[in-house]
Amino acid sequence: MEKTDILETIVAHKQTEIMQEEKIVSFGQLERQAEDLPPCISMKQALAVSRSGIIAEFKRRSPSKDWINREADAAVIPAGYGQAGASALSILTDKAFFGGTLRDIRLARPKTSLPILRKDFIISTYQLYQAKVAGCDAVLLIAAILSPEECRKLAQKAHELQMEVLLELHTEAELDYVNEHIDMVGVNNRNLGTFHTDVENSFRLAERLPKDFLHVAESGISRPDTVRQLRKAGFQGFLMGEAFMKTPNPAAALSNFLKELQP
């Protein structure tokens, strides 16, 4: 599996972070907290029936852009996204590189009925239990940081916890990661090693994606015309964050985008 320096740095930090978190809240404690929690709101179904398919992302910063919206309030913006017409929510929970925490999901969950995706660098079952306890409906698994077998095991455990799985691919070779426990297949237009973004990556992989999965295009989407073109290529979900989060009012930016998207 090919990785570059930035991604290796993020994953190495994540391993240390998980060990520190387990000292505060043990795996056993998380298991007990996860018992008898409600099943997920289906993100796959929400996207399948949506007219727009927009997965609006709550993100404060990124390694490539530094701070996008340092003071963003997770108790306000995700709820605003829902009111503006988003189909689903993505919330970044990586603190060191993206400025997010699981608390952002806990703040957003009571204020919206939309499905919430935990977007993070998930490498451990511990993180799946964290997601469930925080109120997530789906988790992101990134092929670039997992082996196919690790991906399968994590996806199976997510299903056991009654959460859905969005598998993120960047290259054609990563199609081998698709398994029976995946609900949605996403194409990331951003190379997580270099953070170079090219929306053409979705179009390049569109014909290669397995037809019996819902397809999601991720990153680098900022114009309604791009969404229309991606829709024609077979995508039903469109993950967008920076285009909204860099504005003074992300919910209003989404609302305006959706108006332009209407035929």
C-alpha cells in the first residue's frame, strides 16, 4: 500500500492519540456505553432519495489550508445545514490536523435529524465504538490507510454496531477494498499524501465503480455545474465542506448553492 509523508504522519499521530484516549475511557467502558443505543439513520437511503445529494461537512481546518473557520460552532452550523437542505452531514473529528473532536458530533446530534458521518482516520475498533457512543450513523473508512482485511473487519464491526460504512477510494487499485459490509463507495478527489485536489479523479473512476453501490464524490466540488456533471456520471452523493465553511454563514452558502443547483 503506497503512502506519502503527510498521510504517514497523520496515521502515526492517530495511533498515539488512540492509546492516550484509551487511558481515559477504556474499551470496556465504551462497549458498555454502546449497548442498547438506537440504530443508525440510513445515510445511504437519505442520499438515494435526495434531490441534491449534498453531504455538508463541518470542518475547521485542513493540513493544506490551515484554519478555514477557527471559531465554527458545532451546535449551530450542522443544524443550519439541515435547515438549508443538506441530505446528510459529515463532521471531522481529527483534532491535530483538522481542528475537530467527537464533542462536535455530540453537540450536533440533538439538533438535527440528518444522518451524521464520522470523518476521521479510522484504524481501530475503538474508534468505531467512539462513533457509536457519540451518535454517529455512518463512518468513513479510507482504503489508503488500511489493508483490505483491516477494512473488511472494521466495516463488519461497524455493521454490528448498526452504523453504515462509506469506503473512500482514490485509485483504481483500491477497488479491491470493496466488500459485502460496505454501504457506499466514495471517490476522494484529494490525494491524502500530497493534498493535491483534482475533481477529474471522480470522472476517471466513475465507470470502474461497482454498480450495486451508492457512489459519492468527495472534495474539490465548489460549483453546481460540477455536481450536475458528476450526477450524470452516476454519483448520488457529493461531499462538500470547504466551499461552505470558508464563508461567514455556511448554512446560507449551502442554501444559495442549492438554489443554483435547481434545474
